[in-house]
Amino acid sequence: MPGRARVSRPAAERLSLYLREAERLAALGRVTVSSRQLGASAGAADAQVRKDLGIIGTSGQPGIGYDVAALAAAIRAVIGVQERWRAALVGAGNIGRALAAYRRLCEEGFEVAAVFDRAESVVGRRVAGIEVLPIEAIAETVRREAIGIGIIAVPPEAAQEVADLLVAAGVRGILNFAPRRLQVTPRVPVVDVDFRSALERLVLAVSQRDEESTADRPLAARPGARGVDPRRKR
Amino acid sequence: MPGRARVSRPAAERLSLYLREAERLAALGRVTVSSRQLGASAGAADAQVRKDLGIIGTSGQPGIGYDVAALAAAIRAVIGVQERWRAALVGAGNIGRALAAYRRLCEEGFEVAAVFDRAESVVGRRVAGIEVLPIEAIAETVRREAIGIGIIAVPPEAAQEVADLLVAAGVRGILNFAPRRLQVTPRVPVVDVDFRSALERLVLAVSQRDEESTADRPLAARPGARGVDPRRKR
DNA sequence: GTTTGTGAACCGTTTCACAGCA
DNA sequence: TGCTGTGAAACGGTTCACAAAC
């Protein structure tokens, strides 16, 4: 029974990273992984990894570890990337074009099936081989092309409107690159990717680190610290 | 005394959103905001907002709310975006170029001061008006141009090497677009922005939502649900 | 020896509830 | 009445510790 399980937000993020590591190891010909190695690649403790994998119903062998192939398959099943996801990209600006050109996505179960833009100067052109359609065509195209997710890469002012169009057209989830919180029905999950927010978080982390090193004692291995994790010992 | 306070990861994300809302309201001419309105724009409860603002030392007026201008200034001070941050962008591929062209960043306290790439076919060209330099020039340029943060937009295979170069050159933080966990000294914070991970998180959320609606009773306002938050009543 | 699986303790964040002020 | 500030309670995720399995 695949797909059973409630996965928390941070756990979902980690699963994504475990999957990457499992794929990397599989390509290298490795057959098993330990929870510790898996954890190192995701910045998590080994016990954390075992908890995560336990939740999604994957089990390993004591003394051996987890089967790399089975692990990857199990994570894909939980995430839901066994089949191909077709996406509608709205906004053929800088971010939109970069995304459409990001060919690697195809190998990972995703596919940009249609591109939309409001500007007449862009409509009709081709972006990564796909003809740009006017946003009025969203509803019909999403249905015809069996599109599951919408990607919003438009200026913040237009984001809400586009979100409404996509939801009305029947997409099941939205990836939002616009720096604006979208108001959509809870039936359609939204994941935000926000450059500015990321930069601000980074700068805040830098500031906090500065204060620590000047105010507190110079060298102190902080508990929540990132990097080459110093979890050893038992 | 600005900058005093320990801010948790989720709190940092929210502060970033409060700042956006405060700026938006300021532009609209509004003078005060309530914690509830601020919370709605960030997907947080009102009490949460008050806690957050209390931590950074901002206080509002009972019965009135928070002063929009003072709030924005306080958040900027905590984040550390009063001054301008100069960034080194490594990787002039699709994502790199999109980022360099994202002019809005300038208005928000950030500036791409240099662009680097390894490919000889790209070095010497101009990206958003900036000449692309070879990655060997990172160390010298970062120092000369007083660059504080590095942005990694290269393929995953090269990410770690670039990270090492940036850290050696003396950047204080790294924004990483490569889908690879970087191993860097804890002294240099890293914030990851990962499209694939975001897409996978989205698809997982979609799958989970599907199961809920089919397995459980059809209509149920879930507690952790997103969207127009139904927090009313008291 | 190595590594998994898991109950229990721990910790930080979120929510609740309400006193206090405009 | 509307809204802030805050202790206390509730919640959820992480870490610990160790028995069991290889």
C-alpha cells in the first residue's frame, strides 16, 4: 500500500534529499546505505533518518543498512513521482525562461507542457521549444493537456490573478515564484520559492553569526550549527 | 540597540513576509497595522505575530496596532538590510542570468557586483551589464569589491568546489541554487534554494491532500490547512 | 563490531487565554 | 470595543539510549 503516511514539512524536505543521495549511490553501483551516511547528505542525525524511513514504511537490515534501489523506489512512491507530472508555466520572463530551459527536470519526473504569458510581444514566440500562449488559454489547455501543476513566474501584482486562473482550470498544486502570499483554497497546496526571502534569511543568519562570535566566546561548537556535522561519539 | 535577538528559522521566514506587507502598506499610505492583518499576509496567527515582534523588540499600541514605518525599519535592522549587500554570482547559465537580470533586488538592498563562470565561451561576455570573469578571479575580486555573499548557480558537480573558493575568498554567506548539500565551515551560513526539492514537496503535498479527501470525510476544515485562514472566533 | 527500530525524554515553537491599555 | 503583551498549556519534532538483529 504505497503512499500511506503523514509526512511533516521538514521530513518532506529531507526525503527529497535522501532520494537524491540514493540516486547518486545507485548510479555509483552501491547497493546499501546506512542511516548515518544518508543523514550526512541531508544534514540530519542518523536516528532522524531511521524515524523518517520508518514513517514511510521502509525498513533496512540491522548491521547492513537500507537497500538503495528499494529506498529510492519507496521515496518516489510516497512523494508521488512514479508517474510524470505535467506543469503549466505562467510567465515567460527571466525566471520562467530559465525554468523552461532547465532540462534536468524531465529526468526527474517533471515536464513543462505549456507556457503562458500576458504580453502580446511574447505570445507566439517559442521558449525552450514550446509556443507561448496567452493566459486566456490557460483553462482550456490545462484540461486538454492533462496538466497537474501550475508554476507562477509572473510579477507579484499579477500573481493572485494567475493563481485564480490556474485553480479554476483545475491544477492540483501551485509552485509560486512570485514574492506574494497567495490566497487559494486549501484543496490546492502552494509551495513558495522566494529569492528575496532566501536572501534575507541568509543575511539574517550572517548577522546572527557575527554577533555570536563577537559577543560570546570566540570558539564554540553551536548545537544547531550546520556544515560537516560533528555528531560522532555514542 | 538594533540586531539584538535570537530569531528561529521559521520566525526569520515570517519576518521577511511581515516586512513585505509593511512595505506594501506604507506605499499605500497606511500608518498602522494590526497583528491579525500582518499575520494574514504571512499565514500566521495573530498571537504568533505579536510574539515575533516582541522578540525583535518592536512594540505596538493596544487598540491601535503597529506603526508601519517603524515596523519596517525594525525588521530591516534585525535582518541586516539597512546597508547594501554586494554579491558574487557564480554561474552564468539560465538561473544565473535570470538572477542577474532581476533588477528588483537592487531596490531591496542587494546588488550583484560580479559574475563568474568557468566556461571560456562565456567569460568576457556581459550579463546584465556586468562582465563575466573566470572563476580563478573570485578570490581577488571578492576582496577588492568588498563582496559579502556568494550565489552559487552552477551544476551540482561543481557546487562544492565553488563553495570552497567562495569561502576561501572570504564571503560571509552563501545562497545555493545547486541541488547539492554543501559542506562548509559553520562560520559561513548557507541557504538553499532548490527547484526540484520544491517541486517534490509540492507533489507530496498534493498526494497527501488527495488521500485525505478520499479516505476521510469529504469536507473537513483541516487544522494545518493553508489559504484564507479561518481563524476567527475567540 | 555494525546498524536498525523505537519508546522515552527533551526541546522549541505554536496556540490559548486573559489581563491591561487606548 | 479593539488590540497588544505574556505567562501557561499544548503540540510536534528531534535527540537519546538501548534492545534486537545481522
